[in-house]
Amino acid sequence: MAEDKLGIDPGERYVLILVDGLGWSNLYDAASVAPILRTMPAKRLTVSVPSTTATSLTSLATGVVPAHHGVVGFSFRTRPGVVLNTMAWDDAQSIPEDIQPAPTWFERLPVATAAIVPPVFVNSGLTRAYLRGADVISVAAESNWCARVKQAAQVVAQYPLTFIYERSLDHTGHLKGWRSPAWRNQLAAIDGFIAALGDALPPGTSLMVTGDHGMVDVPKTHRMFIEDTPALAEGVELIGGEGRLRHLYTNDAAGVAHRYREWLGHRAEVHLRDEALRLFGDEQPPEQVYDRIGDVVVAMHDDWALLTTTRPREAAMIGLHGSLTPEERGVPLLRGEL
């Protein structure tokens, strides 16, 4: 029997709630508004690189590193001239099962499993990539916490394992910042949801709560646009990743890396692709994954961000993630037997 390194309580059935944007540091800094979460037994986990939703969800669902499952960021090059946005899955030629071929736990487990996700994700490419094997169920009323508790309890009663994805905390953090009153209010609402769900679940249910990444608030004075700086724009043909960790695709990797190191200095670490492979978990990934990783990879330090006009929505975001800091990579695993 495999060793239980996480201390998960045995139960007749299991529920795993993934709260998007629930970082360890973020949670315990705001613990006063989350009385249920702050009192659950906790273990600190470290998510894979980059510390972003699509990558973390796929790592969680497959148990393998990004260099093997292939979802190496929020966005990355899938073929010449094309960058795939994984959350929107905006390239019809990128087949989810080809992009992410690793079997999921939902496919491998010998029991029926369910996943409750927002309606927009039920048939998405990302869902096909990381939730294959589960019965995917749409949240009936995403803003109605009482209805969600009732729906989740009904689903849990029918399945030995249920996965629940909750996205609202991440959205609030992006738009308002994780230090904002709005973020704390949303965390309090999620805490109340988990408390009510715990009361509604059948006896013998083992409940777990985790996150996919933490978040860093980026001030306006620490935002740089690649296209506004000639030294950063020169030689860059495609831009992937996100504001805290960039994949840069170029035919002049050495030149681009040199200019970025000179310009960014202490604000970032800049790696050529072969130097960066260790960050993604394996220095010898499959060829198709190797080609997805930027010729140059830029990981921002502290609270700096490297933005691009090709993703205009980034400019409106306050809370960001994706890089290597403990605030972004540290997440809780919270446990409670009901």
C-alpha cells in the first residue's frame, strides 16, 4: 500500500474543493474572515511551475509534472505562429487529448467520480484535458451559495469521489487585488459555503480544500509592457505565459535573453529554454512539450509584472500569479472528516 504523505482522513466518500487563488500566505493573512478554513488541519503544499490555474489543475489531476503533461502555462505555443490560451482554449486545432495525453486520476481510479464546475467550463478544452474520466456536472446557480450546497450534497451522495472547482476568489483577486476588502469578503463567502456544505454532506465524508496558486498584488509602478520598450520587443516573435512568467519565442534566444537580463536586472530571472527545463520538472521532456516552452523564459521577482499588448486584459488586473515566489507557489491542503 502506498504511503499516505498528506494525512488524508479515511472516509466512505471524498470531496476535494479546489479554490482558485487560495494561496497559503493569502489565506492565513486573512484568516480572521475564514473561521472554518483557518481551523481545519493544514499542510502546506508547493504547486508546479508556472503557478497558474491550467498547469496546477493538470498537475493535480494527473500526478505528473508539467514537462510530462504538457500544459506548461496559461498560454504557450502549440505550433508555429500560434499561442494557445488554455483557459479559453481558443485554438480549435489544439486537441485537448493531444496537448495533454497523460491519464488522469479520474480515468485511473476504479470508482465513479464527479466534477462540479462552472457552466462555461463544462465542455471546454481545458476540462477535457484535466477532467477526463469524471462525470462533469455544471454548477446550477454559481452565485447562489445555498443552491450550490444543495446541489453538491446531492452529487456527493452518489459518488465516492467528487471534485468541486470554485473560481470566484481568483477573479476578485485579479480585479481588486488580494489585499482588498472585496477579496476578503469573497473569502468569507467561500468559508461560509464550505461550512454549510460540511453540515450537508453525508456522515463519513472526508472533505479536503486546496488551492492552485497564491497571488501577488502588482502596483502600477511595477508594470512593464514589452511592446513599449524597444530592448524588450526586439527579436520577440511570439509571447506566451502571463505577466509573472513569460514564454518568449524567438530566433535569437541568446540575444533576447541578454537584453532582458540587462534591462530587468534584479526584477526577474531570465533563462534560456534548456536552463528553464528544470523549472517544469524534467530536463528531458518529450519533443512536443520542449517546443512549447519559450526559447526564453522570464520569471518576475517581488511584485513586478511583464505585460503585453497582445493580452490587453492583463492591464486591468491587480492580483497576478505564475512565478516562483513562495507567495505564489505555496497552497494549503485543509482536511476535515464529517
